[in-house]
Amino acid sequence: MIHIENISNRSHELFSSRRGFLKGMLGAGAFVLSVRLMPEELFGAAANATASEGMAKAALRPSVYLAIDMDGTAYIIAHRSEMGSGSRTALPRIVADELDADWSRVKLVQATGDEKYGDQDTDGSHSVRSFFDTLRESGATARLMLIRAAAAQWSVPPAECSTNLHTVVHKASGKQLGYGELAAAAAKLDVPKKEEVKLKPRSEWRYIGKGTVSYDLKDMCTGKAGYGQDTRMDGMLYASVARPPVFGSSVKSVDDKAALSVAGVKKTETIEAFKPPIGFQALGGVAVLADNTWAAMQGRKKLKIEWEKSPHGVWNSDAYKKELQETARKPGKVVRENGNVDEAFAKGGKIVEAEYYAPLLAHASMEPPAALALFRDGKAEVWAPTQGPQGARDAIAQALGLKKEDVIVHVTLLGGGFGRKSFPDFAVEAAVLSKKTGTPVKVVWSREDDVKFDVYHSVAAMYMKAALGSDGRPTAWLQRTVFPPIGSTFDPKNNYSDPGELGLGFTDVPFALASFRAENGPATAHTRIGWFRSVANIYHAFGIHSFADELAHAAGRDPVEYLLQLLGPDRVVPRAELPKEFPNYSGDYEQYPIDTARFRQVLTLAAEKSGWGKQKQGNGIGMGIAMHRSFLTYVATVVQAQVDDAGKVRVSRVDTALDAGTVVNPEMVKQQFEGAAVMGTSLSFYGEITATNGMIDQSNFDGFQMARMNNAPRETNVYIVPSEAPPAGIGEPGLPPFAPALYNAIFAATGKRIRELPLSKAGLA
């Protein structure tokens, strides 16, 4: 069991500068980790506790991410969250590569939420991209300090020394010293300036670009890995929260007599409703606290709560759908324009119009939200499977009226996240209840809670129109998108999308079009709208790349040939063609431009590997293709589908080609894209959240289904384009092209064009 006194006693502070830290700790004979260390139960292995203690006593710590002890152990901070995307393995391996460390002698320490690590939000598929250079410099800095320490001991120039797996070598004399033997001496040296640090050439990389399994794989497979649901503490209470059934409602009155009569139930507590905008706040409601989860949940069922009315009680999905579609049919705010679309349409040609629709989606990650909190002596500690420990710390501090420095957020493993666990409302609930009760409190969400009170992926309606010339190419292209934006969660008055969301597959269309216009219409949100794996790229890719396929068939052209024609000659899309406020996933456009040659490469590779054009289509068998750039990665996917005599669709094969620039762990890349095919199948076949009178209709996997073994893709192939371009995103880019490729395959198989997600709406799932 966790003894919180031991946790608090293992907390240390960082000196104000790197050099000050290094020099200041020499008197104590150790360099101390500047994080609060996590109790071993949270990761379930004694090895993690040992690593934490070891890092606290390590002799050399040249950066916030790295420490080396005198026994040679290299401790590397994992400063971002692990939810299956592999960042907890990939990022430390970047450090280890430049350090020339023996990976078997590396131990990871999970960081708490703290700005000193830089951005810790594990979202947007930018963990590697944002920290690739920083982490390389961290490892290379330590390597240089070890080399200098060895050179001084041997009285030779540092330039004559090199490293080889945890060892500094002087080839001329044959002398060598291990990193552990040099750690104390290296700690006495000044940390080199950035310009003094030399990074390895690509040809000398040991780990970057080489596939490996997850650092935590063994613990995951043996049940030792610790997730948010695994947290325990002596004397803690379990909480199950009854939340307002309609967003924006609050508790009017509560009768808890029956709930308190349930064996094991100790008390109930009201969580105040949020003050708009909701942001990262808790929804509010009534918590039943008990000495076990079952009792808390049973007691919650017996609560008699009267809820205040909410203006969102008028929300009904069918009427709302029509509202969005009507808006999409009308002119909207122009968010990108090249050429003159109106003049081009006026010249005539074959007009093609289509409307597409995608519903709300729930995240439904394998592990529902859970968090353990302890409030004591005006300070709070929380253990949670959070994607954003810094944001969680701020939200908890605000809810408790504390300074953020008085809140510590420990990060457990995440049993999936997909963006849901970027919202720390469940951790806020635990912290508020711990303060109210004076005891440790663990909040546990059920699957029903998870589905009914999610921060949903937005619904969207799209309208597309094009005029085709005599050669079948578009002379004019108009597209509109209407969806309640994520910004509405942080500002209820925000009903137009910001450039960031519009840049997710809508304003960044790469086609060579002389006349192109993109418009955005307003949409009012009636629930929390949040981040979701690949975000707005899901519906934008679905609409745009389904429409491209429609145009190919309208022109009587092969879809692959037509896409290549739409791309035009290889080029970098001029920045002037894009909106003035074009976010480009926060990547510098000079470094990460939209390059149609990279599109062409993945498109032709996916087509070739899938056997495109080599088999007759129709009579229930079809192939569809779609390409998309998201999170700075280029992807093309071919889906082969079969439609049986009963009209049910099965995915027989998926071939995906991707160019993600420099890849750190190709094994994890393949896993992410294989997983995207399964998730894409779930969303394409079943994904839909609806509401009646403001209340979510679905509550579990019976209403919000997932793909099962019998209808998951039977074969998935992933092809990584070798590239020396800067690293790009991995976790999200595999999802957007799947749905349009599948729907295009269904058209090829049946001649029936479907323009609405999911397939269950058309009776094909």
C-alpha cells in the first residue's frame, strides 16, 4: 500500500540554472531529480521505484531529461504520457542514441507535470517532432562531458576520444572508461554551450530509425504495468459521481437517504456545477463515496436528484443535423480562395454536387477515466492517466483555490486516450472530493459515464460542388464545412471554427486548382466538443476525398490517375495560396511545406502494393483509395472491401503508404497505422453519438459499437517511405484516409454512393 509520507519525503527542487544545479549539488555528492517521484504501485514494478531513487542520487545530471549514476545506469525522463503511441519509448531512445548509451542500462522515470520539461501535452502527434533536436542535444551534451572528463584523466585532447556503448574510448592508447566511472568527474565540469555540442551524423545512429518494442511491454504483458484504474492508497474512498444528464444543468435538490443505506457507502458530496465556459472544469453533480467501487456505484443508483433545466435540453440530433446541413448549403465565411470560383462556374461545364455528414463520436478508450487525489495541509497530489499533466495541474489548482506550485500531478500509464484524457475533469473531481472529505479519494468512471459524459468529437456537415471541363478536370471547386468547434468548450459564443481546426484537412487542400474556395458556416454547440484522434481531419478527409473519387467517376477516369491529375506537376504549394492564418500544425512552413511530390510517392506506392488495377471490380468486390496529409505526414490508403449477398460490408485488405519524414521507431509506426485501420473500421461501421432532449442516447458498447474480430480488416500492410526529412506525426495520420477509401471501395463494389458516416445508417454494417 502507498504511504504518502514516503512520497512527500522524496521531493526535491531544481536549482535555478543548469550550471548552478551542477555545481551546487557537488557538496552533497549527487545530482537530484527535479520531480516528485511516483510511488512504485502506480507502475507496479520495483524497477521503477529503484529508478526513481537512483535518479535522485545520480552523480551527473547535465539536463533536465537525463542523469547518470556512478554504477553506469542512465536515467532518462519520460516527460510525455504513454497511451499506446510509443512516446515513452521513442523519446528516451533519442536521448540514448546521442548519449551512445547501452539501452539495457537505461531506466526511465516518468515526469510529473512541470513547465521545466517544456510542452507535456501528449496530443497533436508532435512529441517526437517538437523534442527531436532538444533530446538529441541532451544526450550529446552528456556524451561530450563524459569525453572531456576522460580526456582530462588521460591527459589527451578530447578530440582524440570517442564513445561506444556506455564507454569512452581513446583508440590511440586503447584506454577506455565506463560512463559510471566518469560520472562524478564529469559532474565537476561546466555544461557545454549549445554551439560546442556536436550531434551524431545519421549514419552513426544506433536506435533512431531502428524498430523496438515498448519499454513497458513486459510489464504490460505480465500485469505489472500500472494505469489510472490501478491506483491505491491507505484509507482512500472510492467515488462514483452522478453528473447532470443534460450539459449545463446543475443540482436543484438531492435525497441521499437510500444511497447512504447501501452497505459500504460512507457519505455523499455535491460537486458544484462549472462556471461557463467549462474548459477543463468538472461537470458537477453528486458523488457517492464508499469503501469500494461497487458500493459507490450501487449507492449512486439510489440517489434521488432533481436537476435544474438547461438551455441545451432542446438539442435533438435529427433536427440539429438538418440545421447543420441547411447552413452548409448557404454561403459561409470564406477561409481560403484562389482564383474566381463564381466566374469559373458561370462558364459552365459538368456540375457535380454532393453533401457529406459525420456524426458526433465518443472516444471510448479501453480504460475509462479514473484519478486518485490527496488534499492535505493546503496542497494536493493527484495520480491520473492524463495526456496533459500541466493543464491538469492548473485546473486542479483553480478548482481548489491553490497556487499551481502546490499541486503535483503524477502520470500513470493510459489505457488509451485519443484526446479524451487531455481534459482533466475526472482528476479535478477527485481533488475536489478529497478536499471536501479530508481523505484520499479515487474517482472511477464507468463505461456508461465515459460514453454519456464524454468530450465528444464534433459532428460535421459538408457541401461540395465542382465544375468539370472537357478533360474532366475541375475548372471550379467549392467546399463548405459546418461543425461546432472545439473553441466552443472554452468560449460558448464561439460558433465559427478557428484557423487551427480549419487547417485540419480543409484549408490545406493540395490540388492544383485554378479556382478554389473554402467556406465555413456557424454551428452552436450543445455539449462539450474536444480533441479526438486526428480531430477535424476525420470528416474533412471523408468529404473531400470521397468527392474526389466522385469526380473521377464522373469524368470516367481511374481514381488513382485522377488524383495524380488533381495534384498536377510536382511542386511545393506556395504559402501565398494558403490562408494568411495557416497553422500548419505549428510547423514552420519552410521546413514543413505541402509537397505534392511526397503525395505522389505515397499514392503510387499504396496503389502498387495493393495491386490496384489488376482485378476486376464490381459484383460485390471493390477497391477504394484516398490520400491525406495530416500532422505533417503524407498518407495514402487503399481499402479492399467485399459486400455479401445480405448487403453487409467486410474489409478484406488495407494497404497504407506513409511518408513521416525521419522515423524514430518504425515498429511503433506500423502498429499505429495498423491500429488506425481497426479504429477506422469501428468509426466507419458504427461510430455515432446522438442526443434526445439534450441527453446522450448511447451508454455502452451495445449502442456505440467497436469492430470485432469477425469484421476487423483481415489483412493490413504498412509501407514506410524512407526519408531524411524532419520527423512528423505518427499517432493520428493513419485514421483520416481510411473512411473515404472504404466508402470509395463500396462504390466500386456496388455502384452505390454513400455520403454519411457510419455504414450502419445505410444498413451495411
